Amino acid sequence: MNDPELVALASKILADSGFDIRQYKERPLKRRLAVRMRSCQVSSYEEYRQKLKDDPGEYIKLLDALTINVTKFYRNAETYLAVFDRVLPIILEESKSSPVRIWSAGCSSGEEPYSLAIMWREFSQARGLAMDCNIYATDIDLRILEKAQAGIYPRSSMDEIPQNLAGKYFEVRNDKYHISPQIKDMVKFDKLDLFSRYPHSELDLIFCRNVLIYFSRQTQEDIFYKFAQALRAGGFLVLGKVENMFGQMKDTFASFDVKERIYRAVK
């Protein structure tokens, strides 16, 4: 960041909210800031900084603009199929009798971690297993986490989930899809910034899809390194379809499925 006004704005946002916008790629960051600035009818970063000072409620709208919360159940279903068929059997074999530990990083409104819970339940039932699965789901946006914890979704969130699973794990009331308690109880939601210290370790699987593309290359490498530390040896990382491992991280993660962006931690 070379613009002094943008630097001052970033410093204020960090001090007030703990959200570090300096980690974002500059072009998409400026586009999203411009959306909020137009809405507030201000034309400079300094004016927007003053707006945040005068109206702290604007932070909620800014966070919504900066965090992309578009997701569906079983989004990119072929990725879930690859994990079901090829990844979970390995995790099962290597985890012995320990509970399986999965993290949905940047979980948004909860469709992804609940999809992971459904996938594990289907996998374990098909094999007659009684093994526990602990699913941790984190996001920086408290409002979206409240929605995730409620577990109530519109029809548009259900476009990609197989119909048999929708019928099995959801109850429809007033045109809304309510996730079943048995799935809800498998997921623990919490607020977490990906730049913070991670509370979990020895994880079997991390899903972090369509989150890192908005960050700078250096920030992505930093997060990849932290993911590697959070995973057990041989643990799996699943990225979004437009995200890739690069640089020194190729020595930290081995490619497991190129098409589905699945990697294994090398330790």
C-alpha cells in the first residue's frame, strides 16, 4: 500500500475491529472499498475513515463487502465425492480409533461444515462405524456465524446437494431447510481470523476453499505454512478450484488430486 490515506484507513480498521485489510490483494480490496464508499457517498479514503469513526455500524457492512459469503451445500459435488471415495478411507486407516478431526476454515454461513458432517455420517454408516468426527468451523464474521449456528437455509443453498441427502438430513418448514440436530451437533462454530494463532492441531482434514484467492501471495504462503503446522503428518488440505499450491509450499504439501485441489501435508 503506497497511498497514505489507504494506509491510515487500514490502520483504523485494524485498531477498531482487528481485521487486517493489508493482507488482501490491493485491486480487489480497492474494488470492495469503492462499493462501500459509493454507498456512503464519500469519495476519498480519508472521508471513509471519518465515516467509520462517526458511524461504527458501517463496519458490519464493510465486513460483509470484504468477506465473500456465497456458498451452497455440496458445492462442487465432485470434490466431496473425491474426498468420500479416496481421502476418508485413508483418514480412517491412519486415525486408528481416534476421533477424526476436520476444520472448515472460512466456513461462511455453514453449508460447507454441515456438508462435511453429512459426508462423514454417510461414510461411517456405510461401513458400520461408530467413530466420532469433530468438525471445527471458523469465520471472521460473527453475523454469518450466527446464521450458520441457526442451521436454516433457503432453497437456493440446496441446488447441488443430492436429493436423497436433502430428504434425509433436512426438514422443510415455511419454505426453509432446517438442518437435522444430529448433523448440527457434529459442528462447533467459532470466530477466527486466519492470521491468528490456530487453536487446533493434529487435524486430519482442512477445507479452505475460495478464501485464499483474495489474499496476497505472501499472505497465502503464510497461511499455507500455518495449515501445515495444524495438520497431522499426512493430513489433507482441500482448496478451491481456482486456487493452487505454489513456491516453497510445494515442498510442504504433496499433490494428491490435481483436479480437485487436494493436497497432503509432508512432515
